[in-house]
Amino acid sequence: MLAGLGGALALNLLHEIVRKNFDNVPHINEVGEEALKKITDYTPFEISDPNTLYAATLAGDIVSNAIYYGTTATNHDFTSGIAAGIGAIVLPQKMGLDDQSVAENNKKKIMTVGYYVFGALVTKFIYDKIK
């Protein structure tokens, strides 16, 4: 799980650096924020502050990616990254979410998959070093 956490942190760090410094790049956080808002619509919790929504989404993203990478990328590094990236592109629309921030054009699609492959490769690297 430690390796998965390292991969998840690397993925999110890469995403944040690119998102804040370049135009026409994936904004994976927007899909997560929309999903979290929809989930909380069915609970007594309301997250209206944008900073709180961002922080909660980021925390959830790191935890879920750490679990995913920790259970898949240690043995199937490249494949698990591709699967996660394709899922990030395809699943939002199927879940009733706006996919434009990750699937608006081929550049965003390729970069989204690339982010997840990067996270998987970092996970595998850390796992091999720990092992």
C-alpha cells in the first residue's frame, strides 16, 4: 500500500503542476469535484466552499488511487495505468458527469492516460525498491 500511496501522490503532483501551468490540459479534479457534489446531494452533508470541495476531492483521489495502485500496479504496472486512464476518460459520461475536462480532445485523453500510467510506473518502482 505504501507503493500505491507513492504512485497516487506522484500522479496528483504531476496533474497539479501541469494543470496550474498550462492551457488545454486535463482537469481531472473537476470530474472528482462534480462526482463528490452529486454524492453529497443525497446526504445531509453539503460542501459549498470551493476550497473544501477541492481538498476533499484531492484526499479522496489520493486514497482511491493509492488503493487501486497498491492492488494492481505492483504486478501489472503499465497495464493498470492504461486501464485507470481509460476509465477516467470513459466512465464520467456513463456516470452522468461532464467529461469535457478529461475527454474534450485527443490531447486531453492522451495526457489523462499518461498521468495514470505515470502513477502506475512510480508505484511499481517504489514497490520494487521496497521489495
